[in-house]
Amino acid sequence: DGGITQSPKYLFRKEGQNVTLSCEQNLNHDAMYWYRQDPGQGLRLIYYSQIVNDFQKGDIAEGYSVSREKKESFPLTVTSAQKNPTAFYLCASSVRDRVSESDTQYFGPGTRLTVL
Amino acid sequence: KNEVEQSPQNLTAQEGEFITINCSYSVGISALHWLQQHPGGGIVSLFMLSSGKKKHGRLIATINIQEKHSSLHITASHPRDSAVYICAVRGVTQGGSEKLVFGKGTKLTVNP
């Protein structure tokens, strides 16, 4: 089945440790995204990548890093510089609709990160 | 002021009721998306529309571009419709690229 996988679903880390969240897609989509979701807030864009070996900062990139060495994979590292890393992290990929010129985004199941 | 405002924030209904969730936006858009987030966290795209109305099963989405307003309707609601419904429109990142701007979501609970 085609889709997006994120692992693990729940992740616990001690304060000060870097942690990497996995995101893999087999939809052959060029664009991939990382979002953060906090209670009572809309999804906020951390990083996005429109093509392999290229990525751009979103609205809240500080304290995060990404890589895009393969089309299928877009891992997110939450560094110790992120001041409030406990959140729900969602990965997405997209394909462009030629009629509306807008993207339909397909989301992974998410990873809930708790920093103790 | 948020670029995308949803109302209500929370909605409780009895099974069978007709549900309406509203979304107003302040940015110019090419398309508006309605998404459904289940209690486990997974998000599914329900509709993408740029004009008029779309229908899928018991779900209907409408958009009025001039008034910058969209509504999501659920007919004959069922407890399995309980979820958070999110409106999103296309905006621009600080770097000038396009991105989706999300509303905070409407939490719907349908009681049997």
C-alpha cells in the first residue's frame, strides 16, 4: 500500500538530547513537509522540501534540522536548542493538482515527542 | 489576527443532527482544504475546493470566494464522525514560498 510512515508513534527523551524523527513515503511525491501541532493551535510548518537535496525553513525552524538525501525520506532532528520540544509532529507529502494549482497533502500518523 | 478562523471551537451534537462548521480567512487563496483529524492523531484530506460546492457521501463543503468563507456540513451525523475538523488555505512563508495556513480546528463530538 502507498502511504507515509512515521516512527516511532511515541518517543521520550531527556532534556538536552538530540532526537531524530523518521518520515518515509512511497507515493513518489517530490514535496515533503514537517509540521508541529500543539494543543489549541493550528499546525505550524517547521521545514519543507520540494525536491531531493533541497529544503527550506518554515515558520518555526529554530532548534530543528532536516535532510533530504532520498526522495522517499525526510527525517527531522529536534536539537537541544529547541526550547519547547514536547509536541505532536506530523510529516506530510504532496502532489500538485494541475487544475487548481494547489497541493493535496497526505499526512503520516504522527510522532508524539515528550521531553522529560 | 489569525489568517484562518474556524467556528465553533467545540461542537457537541446528537446522532442524526445536521452539523455545520465554518471557516473564514483573510488571505487570498487558490484553494481551501478541509481535513479530518482522528483521536489518534492521523489526518485525512476531505476536500480541496476553489469554488462552489463539493459533496462526498454525507459531507458537503461550500466556499464563497468573495466573502472569504467556507462551510463544512455533515448530514445525519454519526458517532464515528467525532473528530477534529481543520480548515487550511494557501498562504506564503516568510521566505516567500507558498504554504498551507491552518485553522485551529473544530472538535466535533457526536453522541449516540
